[in-house]
Amino acid sequence: MMQKTTIIFNKKVKLNKPILIVGLPGIGSVGKLVSGHLIKEFKAKRIATLYSPHFPHQVVMRKNGSIRLVSNRFYLMKSQKAGGNDIVLLTGDVQAVTPEGQYEVNSSIVDFFVDTLKGDFIYTIGGYSIGEGIVAKPRVFANVTRTEVISEFKGHDIIFGKSRGLIWGSAGLILAFAKIRKIDGICIMGETSFLEVDASAAKAVLSVMAKKLNLKIDMTSMDAKITKAASALHALERQMATGYAPPGHEGEGNESKPSYIR
Amino acid sequence: MMQKTTIIFNKKVKLNKPILIVGLPGIGSVGKLVSGHLIKEFKAKRIATLYSPHFPHQVVMRKNGSIRLVSNRFYLMKSQKAGGNDIVLLTGDVQAVTPEGQYEVNSSIVDFFVDTLKGDFIYTIGGYSIGEGIVAKPRVFANVTRTEVISEFKGHDIIFGKSRGLIWGSAGLILAFAKIRKIDGICIMGETSFLEVDASAAKAVLSVMAKKLNLKIDMTSMDAKITKAASALHALERQMATGYAPPGHEGEGNESKPSYIR
Amino acid sequence: MMQKTTIIFNKKVKLNKPILIVGLPGIGSVGKLVSGHLIKEFKAKRIATLYSPHFPHQVVMRKNGSIRLVSNRFYLMKSQKAGGNDIVLLTGDVQAVTPEGQYEVNSSIVDFFVDTLKGDFIYTIGGYSIGEGIVAKPRVFANVTRTEVISEFKGHDIIFGKSRGLIWGSAGLILAFAKIRKIDGICIMGETSFLEVDASAAKAVLSVMAKKLNLKIDMTSMDAKITKAASALHALERQMATGYAPPGHEGEGNESKPSYIR
Amino acid sequence: MMQKTTIIFNKKVKLNKPILIVGLPGIGSVGKLVSGHLIKEFKAKRIATLYSPHFPHQVVMRKNGSIRLVSNRFYLMKSQKAGGNDIVLLTGDVQAVTPEGQYEVNSSIVDFFVDTLKGDFIYTIGGYSIGEGIVAKPRVFANVTRTEVISEFKGHDIIFGKSRGLIWGSAGLILAFAKIRKIDGICIMGETSFLEVDASAAKAVLSVMAKKLNLKIDMTSMDAKITKAASALHALERQMATGYAPPGHEGEGNESKPSYIR
């Protein structure tokens, strides 16, 4: 068992023309913050779990005293209006470690979404950083599978054609593999400034997605994270001389930190 | 030969409802100290050997002038009362190097224990470190495959639900794969303070296991290790300015150190 | 999909005794500059694309707002005289990351060229650096599959038998695999001085190839790169105290730089 | 092609009860110096070549202007007396990079020697370093597949049972895999002091092998290397303040150094 990337259904579901939103760990934790926020706010239910030998060889210690293998997880947000697109959210603890693992995991995700869930549009979420310094008001950049897709997002405060360089990992490969399978998609990136967990960038992305997907998203808890990060940043500036870093927390809305156990 | 993880029987055995105790190299060498101590004190016999191309490409030079390939090794402690659970101990020189190797080796271990040895409960042993500083009286933490398992360990001085973060390697993956195979298990962790070989943490774990498994364990040699480590630590503190480190020893109860040969 | 190195035709073509010129990223970007220049000057058309799970897990953000998976790409320069050898140019964003990946990708390239394109001679282009210091007038060194090939290149200002050491990656492996398949080839190396993008070395290689292949190559844009690099170098010397580096650009004639997104 | 470790015969041979002597790159280059010296002195002929995708992705530039893929190479020293054991020497440019590659390459070597060449005893050669400082008169240590083999080497100035720690790479794994295939062998190690190329250690090994194998080995060229290394060491001591290192040379008797080409 477990010699290949494997997706297991947690519950059997019937979906209506689902779209996929991918929010995995990455720069500024923007993707994971976005997917975590949507899962919490819309009480999305887990429908499937992806395990892979290409993930770091870790298990997570849960607060209830049990463990779980690190994974990527699919959640379902049923459409609130009849006939509307269901939304499948993908979040997780980790991404694959090697290029070969990234290719295997991300092509499994696209194949599962296309062949099993019969979906036909994919959003991937990431962070985008141009230079140094704190970003006061994060902009939202995006790239698409084909230029024809851009027109569907006009008027949504998304900047196209100005992002440069490379997209690493799932946010990029899932889009590339979607394109090969003739599925359209978009990678939406919140401008970020090298923070480990950048809730401002995540909020900026959530705002454009709310408009596009016609969702009313409560931002209270995200705003709390922004405030908290701002104070933490101030604390960090004071503590930089000592090298002291405050401990992290585990959960869908945060990056898990490795601790010292095996 | 040797392109896949392989388990070879050293002697054919008949086991009675065996439980598995996994003590492999890791943080503080807690697991390896525990398994090594039990093997020595109870004169456990080797029954099987696991080789893997995912282990470091090393052989060990033995004191008798021969060599052996690095491996993981299964030992048998027959139950001292009729009808009681036999205990299978797993120790070894190394763990697999890559995530893919960890998945292959640890799923092989679980499959062997479940399918071939017909076992149904697994203990994995590790070290757990919270912060800095020397731990005077190490506590024992644990995580289980399912919360239902916790009740079986109440009243044994084991702390549940307070350990946080990640378990790396065999101690975690074996439990996770057991869970997938519907086998229960527990990861018992001795609190440790970044010592390379922490006999105090190992003794703490052995104490709770003695109670639970109803074993009378002679701690004389473990106490000697604790005393020796304490003196070594003092020596180390004196020598830290010079960068000098005393040479290590090879054996079941110690971490093998790589030397400069090939 | 995408578990193995894959070459996909972009357009179906009929080739006349093609020769292959390989110019991939490497020392001084000499290979990529050469292939990029030939593609641009001779308006070569893409005929096939190679994808591989052994490439870095990246996609490139294009100026038009879309994305593309990193790849190696085959372009066709039809021979300008009837019956002449067609030229297939290979360029790309990246090389494979691991030795195993390099073997898979480069043997796929050779097999494709020999079995599918029915070609029978291969040029690979690289940079060659002897020592420190700036090279004022770069020399051109070469190594061949068999000594018999050297005579075909006499009188072309190419130095044989003086280059020492190892050739890493595609420029070397493609030649070695060609030799195994009984195909001849040459690795032509421009002398370079550790510049990241060394247009002088590339021009030196292009000059000897122009003679050998009887091509008239306009060097205006390459000369512009040389001039620009010279000014950049001066600027760099002035800025070395500050650690500031100017941002890079993406395109066939330049090395793509990773940016901070995923 | 080239997706697996492959051994190709250069000439078809008929061997008489061959023994294998493995001298590959490693600590102090002791193994490679020993095999290189025997090949040169006894004009051994190459009989087979091993290629592997687990070797570094390099080709060697030869002095005659051609290239060759890095490899391991088998040479034949026919026995000088009728009915005597033929000697097969294994040398090479490199060892496999990863543990998985080491397992594949070294088990291929043992399988080839046992199944194809019908051999039944293996010598592997390595360097052994205990501490710091220059070794004036290098001792020779050894480890064997089974303790019973030791008696065959008594009275040959070889120290058994005093070497400690681990043997990395081919010198160890080939012996371990031989043992699994029920073939005997010995790893002979010259004491070395962290020199990159330690001809003194190699000479010490050659001396005990000459006695055991009843070979008369001319040491003139090895003595020259020892003298040359001694002067180089003195030069190095003088140059250590400047960080300057003299360039290396490529050839069977030396470690190939990577240069800056691809």
C-alpha cells in the first residue's frame, strides 16, 4: 500500500458542474488561508483525501490525542442556488517534495477532478511577490490557461499580463496539466511581502473571488488574522536582535511547523 | 536482488497474538534505547531482517572482523505466561533516507506485521522535545491511531492530547499505515532535551511500558547509561570551546556513527 | 499523464536528412543564446515539445497573461537549398534536475532524433571555462563522438584535444547517447568567463557554425547583447559593495529566473 | 535506452575461476589507485563496461578530442600460471549518487561477477582513516564476509577486527551483496589521512595483495606518486593562506575533477 499517490473518497457525492479552488501551502500561505477561510465560513464537508509517498514523511499530532497522515483534502461547498456550480476546495498540509512527486500528485489531482468529479474549471491560489518592503494594499495578479479566459475576469480588479517569472508547485502545475487536458483555469495571486502567513494578500484574493463567484464572504476572522499579524510583525521587529521566534500553531488556516519528534 | 525493501526470516516462528514495539533511530535515540534494552534484558531472539535500497548505502564493520548490511531487525520476546501476547521488537541501524523510501519501508513493516505475523497492536517509541534546556524529570507523551485507544492507557502516567506538531519517520508513519489497515496503535514519546542519546527519556518510556505490559524490567544498565551521559555532558560543557567530541561506539543500544571509509 | 518524459508534435513535418543543434541552459547560457539567436534570425518554427517530470516543477508566466509548462522545444530551419540538410534546433527553459532525469530526458531526445526524425548528426553547444578573469577574445573548443569526426571540422577555427575535464548535462549526455546509437556528433564550446549570460562566447560559436553550415547569420542583436553585458558588468562592479542585482527578463534568448510565487 | 544500469561486453572472454578486485573512487582514492596500478603494470585489457543512470550526468573529455560517458570498467589480468585464478579488475570514474543507485549498481556488479563471469571471491579496496594527522607508515585493515575467511589471510600483515564504524558505497555493498549470494570476500583498507589521493595507503594495500596473490608488482610509478604527493603537500601548506589549489588531472590513476562545462 501507499507506493503511489492515492485519492480516497470520504463520502460519496453527486456534484453539479463543479469548479475546483486549489489553496495549498506556498508563498505567504495565501492559497491555504483562502481555502481554509472558505471551508470554515461555508462549513464545507470533506469528500476525499489524497495521500502520497512524495509528501514529507510526517504525521500530524491532533489535539484530541490521535494522529493523521499528512495529506491534501477535498471539501465540498454545495451551490446555494439550484443548478449553480458546486465548489470543490482543495487544501492540505504539504506539497510534494521532488519535481517527480509534484508531477505525480498534481496530475492525479487534475485527473481526479476531470475524470471522476467531471469538473471543468480550476482556480489555483498563490502569493506573488515583486520586491522588498511591506505591501500596504495588496494587488491581485492572475495568469490563465489560455488568453481567451481573461475576458471572463474583466472588471474584477485582477491584473493580467503583468506578473513575471515562474509559478512553482501546485498552483502552476495544476493549471498546466488542466491545459493539457483541455480544461480552463486561472491562477489568482495576492501580492505579498515575504510574510510567512499573509492574511492581507489572502483577503485581497477572497475579495475578487467573492465578486466573481457571487459569494458573500464574512471577513471577520481574516481581519483578526491581519490585525494579529501586524502586531506580531511589530513584536518581531523589536525581537530581531535576539533571534527569538514565537512558536506556531497547527490548523487548516495556518502552516504546520515541523517539531522535533520521530 | 535488493531493488525493493525485503524482509527475510532468520528463523521460522509461531506467534501468539503478537504486539509490535518499534524502536528505531530518532530524536534522542529514545526508540532505539528502549528496543535495545528490552532485547538485551529479555534475551529476545532475532526472527527476521529487513533490507532496503532506501537505507543509506552502508555496511557495518563488526568487532569479529566481518561485516553486515545496515538493516532493521525483528526480535521475539515470547510471552512469559501461557496465552499471553508475544512481543515482537523492531530495532535497526537506520531509517530510510527519502519520503518515498520511508513510505515503502514503513508500509512493508506494517504489512509484514499484519499479514505475516498476524499481529494487531503496535507501539512506536520516540523522543519529544518542547523547548530548550535540560529535562530533569522526563514526562511521557503519546498519540494514538483513534481516540478510543486512549482509554486503554489511562492511569499509566501518559499524557495525551498535549503533544503538538509533527512526528517524522517510522514512529509516525507506522502508526498512520496501521490505522489505514484498521490496526490500532500508540506512539509513546519520552520528553527529551536534544541529547543525541537520551537514556533518561528512554527509562521514562520503559517505566510506563513495564506497567502497561506487566513486565519487570531491570534498569541497572539503563541507569548506568544515564550516569555516563551526565558525566559526558559535563565533560562536553568543559570541552565546548575546543570543538573536541569523544568517539562513539556501535551496538544495538547506541547510534552508529559514520566513519571515514569507503 | 506526465509520469514519463514525453515529446509531442506541434506540427507534422517532413524533414530532409536533418541535423540537430542543441542549445539548452548551461554555463554562460552559451547554448541557449546560440539556439535562440538562430531561431530568431531564421524564423524557425516550433515542431515539437518535450515535457518531463524530471524538470523543475515550474510554469512560466507569459506576457500575454497565460502560462506554459517548462519544456524543451524543437524548432525547424528548413534548408535554403534543395536537397540540403534541414536543421532542427533544440532549446528550452531548463534541464533535468537529477542524474536519472538527465539520462531519461537526453536519451529521449536522441531516440526521437534518430528514430522519429531520422537524423544522423548532432551539434551540442556549451560554454567552457578554464580559469579566472574576463576572456577578451573567446576561443572555440570542441569534442566529438569519435576522433574520425575531427577531420570534418579542420580549418574552422575549432580547437580539438585541448579541453579537459567533464561536460555536465545535455551537451555531454546527448553526444554520449548518440555515440551509443552509432550517430556522430560534436560538442562545440565557447570559452567563457563565468558570466551568467555570455554573448561573446555565443557569438564565437555562431561564427564557426556559420562557416561550417554555410549560413549567413546577422549578428546585430548578438552584438547588442555583448555591448549591454559589458555595460552591465561595469555597473555590477560599481554595485558589488551593495549586493544589489538588477532584475532579469524571460525569453528564448535569456535564462529564466525563478521568482517568488507558488 | 539507458534507463537501467547496463553492463556491455567489450570483448568476449573465457575466464578461469576468476576473482574480482574492486577499486573505485573513494576515501584517499586508495581503491582507484590500486586498480589503476594493477591495470597499468599488468597491461590488463578491458572486457566490459558498466553504465548507469545513477552515475553523475557527466561525460569525460578525452585527450584525443573525443568523449566518453562516465562508467565503471572491468579489466582482465589472465593468470600467469596454467589453471590459476584469472583476476578481473573493476575501476571507474564515479560511484552512484543515491542509496537506491548504489544498491542497483552494486548488486548488478555482484550478479554479473557471479552469474556471468562465474567468479567466487571478491576483494574490495578502500581507505580507512582513524584520526587526524599524517600517517607515516599506513597499516592495512580488513573486514570479511564471514569470520571463517579471516584464516585465509593470516600472516599477511592485515589487521582484522580493529576497524570500526561504517563502510560507505561499493567497497561495503559489494561485499554485503556477495554475502547474500553466498560468495566470500574481503574489504582491504589502507590507513589514510584525508589526502585526496593517498598513494602511500595504496602501496600498503598493494604490498599485502602482492603477497597473498603471489604477484610481483613493480612499485616505481607508485613511489613516484608518493614523492610527488609529499612535495604537493608541502606546497599546499605554504599556499593554505591564499586558498589557491593547483588543477587536477584526469586518468585511471587519479580522481577526475568536475570542471565548468555543460
